[in-house]
Amino acid sequence: MKKLYIIPIFIIILSLNYACDDLNNFLDKAPGVDVTEDTIFSSKEQVELFVSGTYYYGVTSDVYGWWDDRDRTSMNPGDRCDEAEVFAPWFPSQSVWNSAAMSPTNGASDLAFATYWIALRRANILIEKIMDAPFDNPAYKTQVFAEAKFIRAFVTFTIFKKYGGAPLLKKRLNPEDQLKIPRSTVKETVDFIVQDCDSAIAKLPQTYPTAMRGRITKAAALALKSRTLLYAASKTFNTATPYIDFGEHNDLICYGNEDKERWNLAAQAAKAVLDECPAAGFRLITEYGADSSYRYVWETPDNSEIILAEKSHPERWQGHFPFNYFFPGQGLFITWNFMKEYETKNGEAQPWNQEGGENLMAIYKNMDPRFKQTVSYHGQFFNVDYPMLDLTMTGAQRPIGNGCHSAYVHKTLPYSVNNSTNTPGMPNAIIFRVAEFYLNYAEALNEYNSTPPDAAYDAVDVVRARSGMPALPRGLTQSVFREKVRNERAIELAYEGHRIFDILRWEIADDGIMKGKMYGIKQYKITGSTEIRYEPYVFEVRSFKTAMYRHPFPQNEINKGYLIQNPGY
Amino acid sequence: MTIMNSLIRGLKKPFLWSVLVVLTMLFAESFPVMAQEARETALPKISGTVVDSNGNPLQGVVVKVKENTATVTGCDDKGKFNLSIPNNAKTLVFTFLGFKDQEILIGRNKIFKVVLEDASVDLEDFVVVGYGTQRKATLTGAITNVGTKELLQSSQANVSNALVGRLSGLLAVQNSGEPGKDASTLRIRGIGTFAGSQDPLVMVDGVETPNYNTIDANEIETISILKDASATAVYGVRGANGVILITTKRGTVSKPKVSFSSTLAITSFTDLRKNMDAYDWAKGFNDALYYDGYLTGKYGARYTDEELVKFRDHTDPLFYPDTDWYSLLLKKNSSQSQNNINISGGTEKVKYFMSLGYFNQDGMYNNSGMLNGYDSQVTYKRYNYRSNFDFQVTKKLSVSLNISNQLDDRKAPEWPAEGLIANCAAQTPTSGPGIWEGKLIENLPGRYTFAQNPVISLVMSPKIQNFQNQFNLSTRINYKLDDITKGLSTHFNISYQNYYNEYKRLTKSGRTYTALFDEVTQQGVILPTGEETTFGYGVSYGKNRKIYLEGGLDYARTFGDHSITGLLLYNQSKYYDPGLLYSVPNGYQGLVGRITYNYQSKYLAEFDAGYNGTENFAPGKRFGFFPAYSLGWVVTEESFMPKNDVVSYLKVRGSYGEVGNDKIGGERFLYRPTAYVYDATGDNAGASLNPAQYWGTYGQDMTRFNSVSEGKIGNPNLTWERSAKSDIGVDIKLWKDKISITADYFNEHRTKILTNQNTSPIIVGANLPAYNMGEMNNHGVDGEINFREHLGEFNYWLKGIFTFARNNIIFMDEVPQPYAYLQRTGKSYNQNFGYIAEGFYNTWEEVNDVNRPVYEFQNNKLQPGDFKYKDVNGDGLINSFDQVPLGYSSFPEISYGFSFGGDYKGFDFSVLFQGSSNVSHIASKKSNRGFQEEGGCVSYLGDYSWTQERYESGADIRFPHLSSTGQVSNYMANSVWIEDASYLRLKNVEIGYTLNGRFLKKIGIQSTRLYINGTNLLTWDHLLPGEDPEVPTYNDGNYEPYPIMRNVNFGLNIGF
């Protein structure tokens, strides 16, 4: 019996041997780092994965604002200016803009703020690494280098148009670096963007095979340069007296002087885009006629008018297109204020009556053909579920809840999308299309010259003619032409994310545009007639404060002590 | 440290292990001989036998002379002892674990026959500590425990709830009363860290068991909680949040004892909200629209006077209904039952305890049976099995085998209960009749309301059947190495745990109807809208397993006045779960050491250490050494303290030590260099997208291009979070031990808390690593007082427990705020912040006063009936800079319990009051505003909200004017909505009667006890009606808590 202690000792030694077998690496089972930066830059296939993600963060359009980590519901879809009203009062874009709630502590002011820096970091990694990557494909490397430069410029432009002078990220920041990079001036910011554009223009291919549609071309870089210089020349930046005097920091929100030559640069840059387009295969779509070409452009992805679009969307179903989920009754509604911007087919002002009238259908019928290609109004087709809308006050599809009585904005939602046949649609998230550059060119030429030159008229007329609108009368003064070209921009580029930033750069956030009474029209049937009586009414009184000409940086970043907040916040 | 490091390196070699074990034994062999020789003198000899109450000899009983504790011996395997006693010897003391101590006067006797009484009913002299047991009298750590009797009194579904109010140092919050989901969140001595896990480590019979909640309380002998560093250091890496030790019952030497118990409880909600009826609601909604009109610029009453009359008169219950959704969805009462049968007993060779339990709990849904063959009720069933065997193979070798299984089966609608309850709150009484002639009616057309008919939600929701099984097998071998040196033994433990989970999901939609008004017949028509669908079925599985190994040497020996115990132990565990990151199992490895010393049970000292490793840290940072030191002084053992009946026992003790926490942030392998992560490769059908591009031409050659992203940047220096704990305690017994008091002051300082680099600018654009730089303090007091007395045959007792723990964040890399009071650093973890409401704006004069502060929200548009907020920083603006710390966090700082009870002849009773304070809840959306998205409204808002008339009549106004939009200004966290959630609750009352009749004996029944008890019977608090102080609110408006239950319980215990 005495020797029985051998048993437990044996068991213990045995099991400790078992345990010790993997004792050396018992705690060392963490997998090796399989995918490092070196892996990514080891081959074209791996780099392509990184480029794809860099586009996802960096090449974005404001047309659709989905709730992913680049949440752009604070920018879209027109409800933060006179273009529209969304049925949902809480929707971030209108809840912060229309009640002037933009503030450094209101996170909804710019929901995508964090993703700009992710995009810039990715672009900088590509710029830093690609040329020395250990695989042999110089043409591809040069292309990626130029794409990264474009993305860096494009994201910096997005920050610039919202905030003014931005912290310029010229290289990837590592934890041990000086991370607190202050804002640069407006001039430095614009120069940085233009420099990156020029570098990209020199290296980017003119075209790609169709299977690579969506990659950044030389024309896209020229387009970015044009838009940047147009913004830089605009009143809000190209001035000695900014919207709010910011003293010694004026150069963070404007140039600090007014220089007409900036308009010249803008005009040249727009011209360069138009010159590049034919060779690159980009052109205005006209072949579907005045009543359909405009709609074709916004509805059909990858058409020839599109220079660059956001390509991070697969097909989507109705519920995933913003604002149409609760249809009928709830969606996106055009304001009467914006309806009035549409001319008659003859290029004249519409006979709207502030007191209302019994001729709504007649007015609609005589509208600029783009109106019908943009909205679905009373009696119109919405989709197969609602082939004929009844938007009168007793109609089944009239807005309920918090909408505005008027017409549904259809632009950006393909007409084929519906619930009953469960048909998806492809979002067409345009970033640059040819029409914009005619208008950029016209605007810049008009501002640079004391009277609009012929080339300016021609540029606007090309765009109008595509939709069957008559040419502008010649001999307009600079200021009348300015109004015409601004109106043309509002109509042609409606709901594509331009209007709000045009309003801000022109500094025209006046009554009826960004503040004051916003109107809808109540519609009533007239017994024994197909006409509809309309009655304008105030659906909302909106607010705007001058500080909102620039976005506020988030308070949390201000508290870290490296950024100067924009004035008025 | 370097010694430990080289030691552990050595230990990695199997050969060295073997040598070490053998060498230790050889070395130990030599020195007991010397000790024994020193005591060889010619003194009177006595001898005797020690047996248990059944006459079985007891081996290992310690026999010593009270007057000279150095004179000590143990009983052999026949229970025999021989002892030479000194001249001053008068009393013999017999001690043995599991038995009551016994003192016998020596007198002239030479031969003794001693019967030791089984102490299984009264293990109070001993406490379970980490890897062993210790005598309470010589304990230096802060430990408290609770026994089976009190646990069973609470008639709770799970172990954590039964502990509430029973243990000092323990703080608990229960999140729901839903069957199968009603466990409490436990914190030992409050919250010590702001990152990662705050949960205590739970060990069942020496093996870590996170899902201890499903153990049948009938199986539990005792639960100890280890609070200070001295008690927890042996758990090294995982002890920082405190440790809960659960010990299950084991057999003793006796005839088979069968115990059967059965309880049946009637359950009901402690409290439930009450919503407005249809008339009040419709009228209130019109009022709300009126006030909103000022902001939106438009006003039109939604309901006409005729409609209001119809809602009030109930003349048209189909189209003008008045539905109480709560009573439609929920029952008044439900039931719960628990049955257990166990058998225990044994001989010297084999002891056994076997238990079989069944627990059944039904939910509170009004199960309308709308869907054939389908039950929407929540039910929770649990089957528990446990068998604990102890084999005495030889005198020296004993083996224990524990097998247990917990199987639970939960059926519930997939819609979370919190969502259904929120639906009842959100639904308006006017939105529809709910059920009409047995048919589920959808919301009436045109009666827009935010929520679905909750009964439809319940019936339509997929049903889930969640079956879980937890199997545990553990074997322990003890071997006495007295041959090598006396008092030395070794043990080895291997345990295997296996968890299996099956999640079935049944889908079937029932038929719903809509009610339309037929203009022609002027009557309502009920038309079907949705067809009953066929069954859909899906099932998913989960599983994991854990293997734990432990081997150690134990030593206990007394040399004259000196008692020494020692412990050296190696353990490792590996946890396998396919859900773990990279599917890499989770491993721990550790060495544990403990030395205790006491001199005459008067001066006590203990040293504990854990040396532990985890794969979460880089090699080199992986192992942490965690020492703890403690000292104790039993003052009453001193000669200068005369023996007296007033202070019968007084011990002062203190400890200091360090403990670790590796559960930092929930992520693993953070030390590795930055890895790139391939993004999800599928299309995301939802509203959000995964990074990817769809290059190519749509309709022709468009393809998805997947993406890769830079992962979190690595932090190679990642290491342990460390907790330095100190504790000063005192144990006092007064008046012949009738009163016992334990009180402790504790202070805990956590450093190296894993903290995000919050002050790094966002423009870096990277996922920056967290660093071990956070710092937090936690301190407080806890204590317990017990009193026992009897008046004739009436025995009674009183008990009070108290816990106070306050934490304070010292550093968390917080971004500097413009005003110091906005800073979260320096405050408690999760401190509430809000605006100070100084009453209301009552008149337009006040609103239009140019000197009033400008509200940055709501475009500064205020009206009478809005909260008047204090401009704290005096800048003339009300904005987020005016938020100040208000109240406390939602986790209480103070918890106390007060209980008393007694027995007289066959009757017994007990009462437990329990309470918490220094705790705040934020009123939820459903409780502080009505009409949201045209939803329902609680009735008290109608009674106490601001209106012009009520203001003018000087009525009691507590809430702002009604609103249907939830305008931001009035519903931000403020001093009105941050409520004091202190409470006192009559937690438990029990009355029992024990039958001991001859008749029962005749049919073989030893004892029968009948009892009735109640849980959560009465509550005193300051919250809004319908809120339970134990259940924190949801700040998300889509959920409302499933209130906790009041149980009235009838029970029966029979012993055979």
C-alpha cells in the first residue's frame, strides 16, 4: 500500500507531460500576420483590392445618402435648400439645415466627416507605396499613382467646399508623427488640389476598356480642376470681405482679395474639360429627344454623358432608395419655391399666382420639358404600383404626415423600381457629367468679362437645346446673364447635390431659398373638369444663419486644440 | 521576477517538471523527522477513538491540547489517536473539516471515545477560498459567503438574482424579468475599470464556469465571494473584478438521505405602465398638435369634437375603439415551478450526492391562440442533473468525480419582449380594436400610429426554440504524501466542459384582417389582408468546449505554536469556440502559490501569488506576477485581553496586493503588427454597403471588385491591466458570539487600463491602437452584522449587510473640454450629465424677455410650458456646454439588505428588505413624452403636464406641455428626467411549518416542511409610475423593459 503514491505521481507526471507537450507554444497560437502592407503591394491583384476600397471612401457622390459608414444623409437629397422637403422631419439634412441647427456639437452637421480622413490616408498610402512596389507593371503603377492623386484632391475639395481652408494631408500620418496638423489657408488648399489634379491629368489614361468603366480618367481630373477653380473664383472665396469678418483668420475662409483672373482660370479649366471630352468619348446625350434625353442621363448608369460616377452600389430595391420607402404619402416633395424656377417651354416665366388658380394642369403642361422628367405630379405615372397619381387633397397618394403638398421628386429613383414586381434599380450616382462644364464655362466667362461673350451664350444654349428649350436672347447684361445661368444650373443639375453648394458659393441663402416661408401647393379637383385648382400655402418657415456659409468643425476636434473653428460657431 | 521567469522557463521542459516534483518530495522527507524528535519527552499518554454520529471512525481528525496547542496529533484510519500530554493539559480539542469542533475535559481519563457532530448544516467555521478552504478564525482575506438555505428562499430562476441583498460587497442590477433572460449583472465592490470586462470571475467547484446562472440552487452548498487582493491574487489575471466561488453539495457518511422539494409560484409584474384611454389620448393629441403648431407654423386639430364624443361613449367600438394594449397583450398572472429530488449519503469508502431538478417558468403574454398549432408564449424549462462522488481508494488516495449537466429549453417569439412591451406603449388606444370577434385587426386605415398592433407582432413573430446544454465533468485526485513529510499532499484536477446550443426558428404568419366602413350598408366590414402561411424552418448551432488542468502540492502542518500551510499549483486552460477570432482557442496558463502562517492562531500572515500568462499579449509581456500580502491579529487571543463574554472575538486584518485583468476591450491579439483585413465579399442588401466597387458598364460587364482595408494599428506593448487593492477589515463577535460584525474598508487603484487615444486628431484617418494608460480608483466600505438569540424555544436572528463603492476615473485620455465641469475624467464611470431645469417658462413675457438665454437648439423658438434651463457658463446660450453632472450613474453605489427571522417549535419565518441608493435612471421616451410619431401616451402626463389653465389655477405641474414631435429642448437629459432611482424593496418573506408527526415517520418520512414565500412584494421609490428601480431604462425609444416579477410561492420539502 505504501508504494501507491506512485500512482498519483505517475498520473501527474503523465498529464504534465501532456500539458508540457505544447507548453512552449501553449499561449502562442496567435496566427501569423498573413496580410501586411507588404502583401498588399506584392501584386497588381492585391493592389486592386486596396484601390477598390480607396474609391469606396474617396470617390463619392452626394446623390444618394445611405446609412453606411460614409453616411451622407446630412448632404442629400435637396431638402436642405429650396429644392425639396422630405416627409421625415428628423432626416439629418433638413433637420439641421432648415432650423439653422448646424453647430459644432450637432453630429448631424456632417455625418461623413470621419471618412474623409480614411480616404486621404488610403490615397497617401498608395502614393507612398505604389511606385516602389516589387512587381513589374509601370503603366499600371503610374495609373494608380495618378488615381490616388485624384482621390486626394477630390476629398480635399469636398472638405474645402464645406469648411474652407483644410488641414492638408500630404503624407500618411504614423502614430509617432506630429499629428496635429493645422488648417491651411484657402489659397494653399486650392493650390494643393490643383497641383494634385495637374499631376493626375498628366498621368491618367484617356479611356479604359468598358469593363473598367468607373475608373478615373484624365477628363475626370480636368473636371475636378474645373469645379475647384470655379468654386475658388466664386464670391464666397474670391473676396476681401468674407461673409463674416474673421480678422486675422480671414485667409482660412477666403482669399483675402478679389481677383478677376481667378474667373479666367476657371473658364480655361472648364474649356479644357469640354475639349478633352470628344476624344475621351464623353458627350451630351441628345439622341432620345427633348422629352427623354435628360431623364436618360440621370436614370441610365454609365451613359456617355457621365465623366465620373460613384460605383460602390449594387442594384437596390425600392426600400433601399432613400425617401421612397413609405410611398405612397411619404417621400421627397418639390417645393413650390423651386417649381417656380422652371420656365415655360418658350423660355418665359410661368404665370403662377400667389393667390392660387384653376389652371395647374395647364401650367404643368407648358413647363420646361425637364420638369416632367424630374418630378411625378398629379395625374402622372410614378411606377407600376401607382400608374396615375392622385395628389389632390382627397387623393390616395397625397402626402400624409410631414410632407409638403406638391409633387413627388422622381429624379434619382429609376422609374422601373417598384414593390409589387420587386424590381430593383441601379443607382446612378453621378459625380461629373458633361452638361455641368458647359455651365461652368458660361458662368466663368460671364464673370470674367464685363459683358457675356458669345461663347458663354453658346455653352448655355447647348444644354437648353438638348431639352428643347429655346436659346437665350442675345445682348443680356452681365447681371441678367448671371441670373439666367444660375437658373439654368438649378434646373439642369437639380437633385444632383449641386444646388446647396451653389447657393453657398454665390452667397444667396436668402428668403425663399434657404430661409423664410417655404411653399407647397394644395390641389383640389374641379367638378366637371380635368383642371386642378391650386392654392399655395406655407408648409414651413425655415431658418438660416450666416455662419452656415461654412460647415462647423466638430467640437471634439476643436477641443483637441489643432483646428481653428469657422466664425459664428 | 527573474527567478519566476527562469522558473517558468524551466517548467516548460517536461523532464524538469518530473525532477522538480521528485526533488520536492525528497527534500521534504528530511525535515519532519527533526520536528518530531524535538518533542520526544516522557509525558502522560492518553489515547482514544473518534467516530462520526453513525459510529464510523474518522481519519485525520486533529486532536490537540487547548492549553498547549503545540501538543497535537491526528487520528489514523481506524479513528485512533495517541498523545502525550503536558502537565498543564486540561482540555482536548477535536477539529475536523466538515464536523463541529468538540472540547472534552481530560480529568483523570486515559481513554476517550469521542463522537463528532456532523457540521454539514453549519459550515460557518470554514470558508471556501481560492483553491481550498480556510478556517474563518484565521482568515486574513475579505471573503463573505451565503448558504443553500438563503439561496432557496428567493425562489429565483437563477443564481445571480438569489444573491441580491444577501452578501456584503455585492452590487446587482437586474435587466429584465423575461423568463430565461432575467439574470442580474453582478459587480463585486462596484466598478473598477472603464474598459473591457467588469464581470467577476465565477468558479464552480474550482473550475471557471461563466454560465453558472443555470445551476439549480438546490445543488449549491455555499457561495463565497472573494473581494480583496489577498483572496483573489491566486487567480492572478482574472481576479481583478473579484471572484465568486460556488461549491456544490457532497455526500457525507450516513444512510441514504432523500430530499424532495417542490415549489409552485404565482408570478405577476411588480409594476406596469398605464396609458391614457382613447378619449384622453385623442384630446391630448389635439393639445400636443396645438403646442407644436408654434414651431411648425401649422395647426389643425386631428380629432373633431364629434369624434372625441365617440371615443368617450364607446358607441362604435370597431371604428372608435378604446383599446388597452397592455391588457390585450399581457396577462395578470403566470406561473413558475421548481422540483428537485436529491439523494446523498455514503460510507467511508464512497460518498455520494445526486440531484435531479426541473424548473419551469411561463411568460406573461396573453396567448391568444390566433395561430393554430402555435404557441407564442415565452417558456423556460430547465433540467439539472448533478452527481458528486468521493472515493476513498486507500488511506492516502482519494478520488472525486463530479458530473453535472444543465439543459435548458427556451421558447419565445423572436421579437424581443422589450420590443413588444414598447409596442404596447407606442400604440394608441384609438388605432384599432386589436382583436374583433376573434380576428386580428390591423391598425385602422387613416389612424396612423407608429407601432403595429402588438398582438399581431406577437403572433406573427417567428418563434424561436433555443435549446442549450452545458455538460461538466471533473475528476480530482488527492494523494497524501505524509510518507514524504507530514501534512503534504498533492492533488490533480482535470475538467472538461462542453456546451451545445441549438437555435431553431419557426416562421409562420397568421391571418390578419382590416376593418373598412361600407358607405352603402353603413356598417363595418372585416376583410382578410394576410393569408396564413405555411411553416418555415431554420436551425443553427453553437458549441464550445473547455479543458482545464490543474496539479498542485498542498501542505498543512503545525509545529508547536506555529501553523503553516502552503500551496503550489500549476494550471492551464484552453477554450475552443468556432466563434473566437481566427478560431484560435483561448488559453491561459498559471502558477499559483500561497503560504499562510499563524502563531497560536493569534498572529496571522499570508502571502499569495499568481503568475499567469495569456495569449492576448506579446511574448515577453505575456506573463504577469501578482503578489498579495496580508496580516491579521486576533486580539482576543492575547493574554492581556481577559476572556470575557462581551467581546468574545476580535480580529483585525489588512491586505495589499495586485491583481490583473486581461479582458480588455474584448478584442484579441492586439499586440500584433497592423494587419490588413479583407472586407466582406457579398453584396449588402440593406441600407448600408460594404466597401467594394462595381466597375464596368451596367448591363454589360459590370463586376464587383472586392476591397481590403487597413486594420487596427498594432500595439506591441500591450499588457495587463493591473489593480492594486488594499483592504482593512475587522471581525468582531460580541456577547457570547450572539452578535458578529464584519466590516471592511477597501481601496482599489487600477492602472494600465486599455484606453483609446481619444486626444489624437481624427485627421490621422487610422484605427489607432489603444494603450495601457487609463487609470481609475474605486473605494468604499462593506460590512455585515448578524445577531442570534433565543427566548425559550423561540429562536430568532437578524442580519444586515451594507455595501458602498464609489469609483472615480483618474485618466482616460479625454479631450479637454472648454469647461472643467464637462470633463468626464474625475467623475464616476457612466456619470449622468444633463441640463439643470429651473422650472418652466410660464408666460410669453418670460419667453420674449430679451435677457433670457438663447437656446441653440430648436432655433431658439420657445413657448410657455417649455423647460427653463440654467445657463451654467453664463455665455447667454443654452447649448451642450451647459450640461453638468447630475445624479449618479445607473449602477448603484450603495446597496443594503436587512433581514430577520426566527423559528418556534415547528414554525419558522424570515423577512428580507433590500435597497440601493446613489443611483439614477434617465426617464425613457415612453415614460416622459407621449404622442411620439402619433404613439400612445402614459396617463400621468395628462395629469401633470403644463397647460395654460393648469398654470393659472396653480395646479401641480411637473412636466412640460404636451408635444407630438418630441421637440429636442424639452426632452434632453435634464434634472427632471434624470431620476433618483434609490429604492427599498420588501424582497422576500417566508413562512414555513415543519411537520414531525409519528404518522409520517411510520410511512418513512423523516420531516416535511410546508412554506409560502413571496418575492418583490413591496417597493418604495421615487420613479415615475411603471418604472422599476432595479431595471435600468432603455434610452432607445424602441424598447421598454420587461418588468421584473413578483412571485408568490408555495413550497414543500420532504426528507426521507
